[in-house]
Amino acid sequence: MNDARTDGAAGPLEIRIDSKTYVSAEGQAVEVIRDLTLRLDAFSVGALIGPSGCGKTTILHIAAGLDPNFIGHLRIPGQGRLGVVFQEPRLLPWRTVADNIRLVLPPEQSFDQLDDLIDTLGLGAHLTHYPGELSLGLARRVAIARAFAVQPDFLLLDEPFVSLDVAVAARLRDELTMLTQRRQVTTLLVTHDLEDAIQLADRLFFLSMRPANIIAEMALPPPRGARDKATIDEIAEQVKSQVPGYASGAART
Amino acid sequence: MAKVLSLAALLGLWTLVAWLTQSPLLPSPMRVGEAILVDMQSGELPFQMACTLARVVAAFVIAFTLGVAAGYAMGRWRSVDRYADPWLVVLLNLPALVIIIFAYIWIGLNETAAIVAVALNKLPNVIVVTREGARSLDPNLDEMARAFRFSWQSKLRNVIMPQLAPYLAAVSRSGLAIIWKIVLVVELLGRPNGVGFVLGSSFSLFDMTRILSYAISFVALMLAIETFVVQPLERRTNRWRRRAA
Ligand SMILES: Nc1ncnc2c1ncn2[C@@H]1O[C@H](COP(=O)(O)OP(=O)(O)O)[C@@H](O)[C@H]1O
Ligand SMILES: [Mg+2]
């Protein structure tokens, strides 16, 4: 039905979804994605932007190789070394923060080498805690630490800043920028927040409502992660004037 | 504290009734205690208890291993469940006594038959509970483990077992209780030793002192295992839950 393969670490990410259908609770097939093509250069950060329910998480699952039930084609960068931040933290409740991270480490990586990462995400004081003892913001940070601890060639982030308070979200954004700069990793970020996307990404992909496809694509001027408020606002204005339906709120949630 | 008081009250009641009736059919706690001491010293009681305990352990290990494997497969894969479920229903509804008699007749009056009979009696319950546990496994964590390329050993240890643990603990508890009771019946019907055998022969002699001393000793042993082995294990697997509360 579809063929998926991995390329060398430097290959681009290519996702082509001719069709993706879910079977609804009533037993009807609902097509949520149709004729979607997405190509992301190696080591760049792409942002998928679209209203909630349009199929962003579905695309991420397909990109992660977790959902083989689609018609299309998938080419993943790297040797399959994948880091994922799911929409929910998905930590193991019966393992401490440290163990949750330790469990995903590749053989050549030791936990002690992660000090920087742990510091950056402010997890030092929480390593012996269990996930049930953490706030949602902290749990998200653990999930991000885990995704980076893998030393991924390919990183997928599903709305990592949603439902966090403003200050925490801002810090996480900066941390993410630092992390993607420190390590060369092809990243696909899902968000429904335009400013998040502009701050973090090299390339924006705008999704339509069901069945989803890409209605517009925009390459942002480098360097990513160093855009100031004025630049971000300027780009946002550009998006609103260029992306059909965006300003009218059709793509807003 | 309440436990101790209630046990003391039971002992007091027993002493009182025994003293009132003065019948050989209800020996006093003192006499039963003496009998226990005597049989302890002669080595008779420890030997018979060890025979029974060995059967309990063997049957438990077999029922548990097979039951967890089968229950997991049935909970995880619908097709397995569809084919295996009718067998399970049959096994669930076969009376313990019927299974024991079949085992003794088909396999012979030997140790294998005894243990198979007990294990088969416990098996369906282990399967049902494990299947329930396997059905409730969190698909999100399953995906997480796949995305992060957990080895199957790591997945079993870190993702699946902790979720099944409460079910397995429940099954061990009820399992121990059911199994030792069935072992006594199996011994009564076809074994030349074990607590069940002693109870059977004492019954034909109406030797109530002996019956009570063996029964009480074995119940005490099972309670000790429950308290000092099963419960601490359960507490350990639930440590993260209490911390998280
Ligand atoms: N397992 C599923 N079964 C049926 N429908 C689903 C399933 N997962 C998602 N959907 C539907 O597919 C659409 C896209 O979902 P999703 O990818 O989660 O959207 P987003 O992440 O953009 O909010 C939604 O309408 C949702 O209801
Ligand atoms: Mg989503």
C-alpha cells in the first residue's frame, strides 16, 4: 500500500500521503488527508501549521513510522534514529524521570553525558521523581529531554507548547532553539501557533481542513532562532496576506 | 490490633465450647497445640506440609506461566481470543473434582496427574485476569516504545509488566488460596502423603485433634507466605503509585 524507507543521515524528509482514512465509530471511512506532499531539507526545521482536528498528529504518526495504514510514500532521514515528543508526554509512570530518559539512550551514550541537556531543561532537581509528581510543563520537558537524549537524526514534535503557561512556553521555545542548533537534526514541528512556527522553523507548511493537504508553503529567511519580535510580526503579516484563508480565521483555532 | 483481638476472641470461644461439650469431636486448643508440637518434633508434620507445599508451588508455577502467556496472547490479539475463548469457557466451567478425576484416570495415580489437575483448575482464572490486563494496556505507551525502538526485553520489563503487575498480583493472591485448597482434595483422592492425605486418613478414624492440628498448621503456613512473600512483592511493584499520589 505504501513504501517506507530510510536514507543516509543527510537525506531529506519526504512524505507523500495520497490518502489516509480513519474508520469512524459508526464504521464509516473518513478521509482525513488527501494528496499531501511534504519535503523538508536535511537538518532543517519544518513547521506544520493548521487548525486542530485537521490531521497534524496523524501526519506526525505516519512520519514516525507508527502508522502504516495510509496510501503513499515515506522517506525518513537518518538511520531510523528517531526522537518523538508526542502530544501528551507519554512517560512511563512507574519509572523515575532519570530512568525514563535512560531507557531510550543509544548504547554509546551514557547518562552522565546528558548534564547539559538536563540543565538546559531544568530537570536536575527532578531526576528521582516519578512522572505523577510532575506538573504538565515539567512532564513536557522530560518528554523533550527524552527525545533529545536519543541523539536523533530525525525529530518530531507534536504541539510541545500547548497548555503551558506563557513563561514556561517561552523558555521551552528558547531551549528548543538551542537544542536544534547544538545538534544537526531534521525536525518536524506541529503547532497551531503561527508565532511559534516563525520563531523556530526554516520552512512553514500550512494545512487545510479535512481532507487535509498543504495549501501553502513558505521558506523563512535564515537564521532561524534569531528572529526578533519585529521580524516575527512582519513575517506573520506576510503569512496573513499570502496564505489563502489564514487571515479570515479559517486556519485559526 | 483488631486482628489480634478478634483472633483471641475466636480462641476463647473455642476453649469455652470445648470445655462445655467435653467431646472428643472438639478437642481444646491446648490439646491441638500439643499435637502440633509432638508432630513437629517427630518430623511428621513438616514432612507432610512440605509435600503439600511442593505441589502447591509446582502447580502455581505451571498455571501462572501458561496462564499469563495465554492470557496475554488472547488480550493482545483478537483472532487468538476468538479461537481460544470457547476452550477457556469449557475449562472455566469444569468442576474441580471432574478435572481431578480425569487427570487420575487418564494420566494415572501419580504426581504428574496430581499437579496437572491442580494447575488445570487454576489455569482459566489466570488466563481471564491476565487477558483483562492485556486488554487494558495503554496503546500510547506502546507507540512510545516503538518510536524509541525499545528492545522487546526492555519493553516487557519497563512497559508491559508494570501495567500487568496489579493483575498478576491479584491472580497470585487468589491463586495461592485456591490452589492449596485443591491440592488438599487431590491428595485426599490419590496421593500417599501430604496434608490432604493425612486429613483423609484422620477423617476415617474421626481423629479431630489430628485434623485440626494439620489444618491449622497449613493455614498458618499459607498466611505466612501471603504476608511475607506476596504482600511485600505487591508493595514493591506499587511503590511508584504511592509516591505519585
Ligand atoms: N484513531 C482515530 N480514529 C478515528 N478518527 C481519528 C483517529 N485519530 C484521529 N482521528 C480524526 O482524524 C482527524 C485528524 O486528527 P489529528 O491528526 O489528531 O488532528 P490534529 O492533530 O491536527 O488536531 C480528526 O478529525 C480526528 O477526529
Ligand atoms: Mg494533534
